[in-house]
Amino acid sequence: MVEVPSGVALQGRDLRKSYAGVLAVDSLSLEVEAGKVLGFLGPNGAGKTTVIRMLSTILTPDSGTFSVAGVPHTRPAEIRRRVGALPESAGYPLGQTGEEWLVFHGRLFGRTRSDARSTARRLLDQVGLVGRGTSRIAAYSRGMRQRLGIARALLNDPQVVFLDEPTLGLDPGGQVQVLELVTRIARQQGVTVVLSTHLLAEVEQVCDQVLILNGGRIVAEGTVAEVARRAAAPRRAVVQVPPEQAERASALLTGQRIDAVSVSNGHRGEVELTVPAGSPEEASAQALSCLLDAGVPVLGFTLEGGRLSDAFLAVTGGSDA
């Protein structure tokens, strides 16, 4: 197993970019540790693609600074040698075989023909296409083409890889294969992966960090758990007590650190609470302690929400991912 590097792989400070006077990215700062997977989220038009293009040196920021693998943005050629990318609309020469296509790009990176061929075969094995390298790309499924594109992104042994919607249009099996590959790239090779996707479940599954962009600004960032906890809307909780104690429990909880209390099902002894977003676990614990201290038996407790999707909708004003 490759030793995972330590330190910061991506760093940006006060990045700004506008098009024809319209601000696309506004004072954006970020920091991603080496060997981590960053989930890059935001509604359409939030500025995600612009940020990725700046960090990969395709676009020059109007102001601000950034570095990739310790290389400052003032040395774009060196940054390009350290990054790989799979764009959302990657094109493939259908008449070539997968191996031929990878060898061609390997040669563009300065590899000898024999080195390019051995590297292509190694990467085909790594992405699960061993035995298919001599097949024409026209015969590949969409999932196979996406994995081939990831192999292409790894040809130059990058330290940072940008993947834009890598599972778009794939069936569930293909999605699992690509996500497992993303995890292996980060965990086993120490490559930092920036995963731009509209599928929040993917981010919850594989990402170490999350960054949500809206209107060109970061509106939430942290681990999946941190973002869900800090940015989510108030959450619904249900306490179950003996039915004859439901009204008393509701009265006891009114005035505690609870936004709203009501008896939702008196026959079942269910009391519904609206728990504040900032500290739902703490407020819930206080509510349960209040009941127990008053001698009200607690038969069950459920705290709903707290998912990344709740947080996303809360911080983007309900926009789709």
C-alpha cells in the first residue's frame, strides 16, 4: 500500500471570478488535506465548474491565490503536471481500443512507448478493465468508459484528481464500481479527489469533507456529519411515553429548549417535538432528562433528519443539487 501523504493538497484564498461583469465566484477560500475525498456540491450555476477550472489552471482567477500540492498558482505548468481530471462530458475515440487511447495520452505526457504501454495496462487493471484493453471503446458500456476516463486522469501520477459527475447515467452496479474506485484511489494511493456530483448519497458514502457552494460563495463546509449537524433545519423528534402520561409530558417539555411540542398520537403516547437545528442532540438529551426527572417513563425516542440532504436544502434555499 502506498503511504498516504500528509499536509494540504489544495488551498485557495479569496478567489474571485466574473464573466462579463457577473460574479461567478466570490471570495472563496478552501483547504483540502492530502489523500482525502472532497464532495463538491451546489445547485446548477453555483460556481462549482468555475472553481474546478481555476484550480486546474484552465481559468485564471480575477483575484486571490491558490496552490495545488504545494505549488502556487503562479506556476500553472507545474500544477498541470500534478493534477488529473475527468470532465462531465468527456469524449472518447470510439475507433480506438482502451489501451491505444491510454498509450496515446501517456506519450503526450512524455512517457516512452514501452512505459506508456505498461502504465496503460496497469491502470486498466486498476480500474477493473483488465482483459478489455484490446476492445474498441465503441464496445464499452457507459460505466466502462467512465472508468477508462478515470484511468486517463491517473496517467500522469497526479496528486489531485478532479472528477465531474463520474457516475452520471450509470446503473446502480456501475455507480458502486466507480465509487469503490474513488475510495481506493484516495485510501491506497494517497491521491486527493475532488468529487463534483448532484447525488448526495454518493457524498455521504465516500467523502471525507463536504463543501457546498451557492451563488459563488461557500455556504457550508466540514465533514458530512458536521455539515448535516450545523446547517440542517430544525428536526422532528418523537418521544413515546405511557398514553396516560402524554399530556403531562407535553406540558413538561413546553418551555424547554424545544421549538414546538404537541401530542401527535395520544393513544400511542407519542409526543412530537421540533428540535432546534443548532444542537439537536443536546436539546433532545435535555428533554429526555426533563421527563425522567419528573418520573415520566420514556418508552421510545426517535430523532429524524440530520441528513446531508436536509442541510443542502437549508443552506441553498431549497435548490436542487
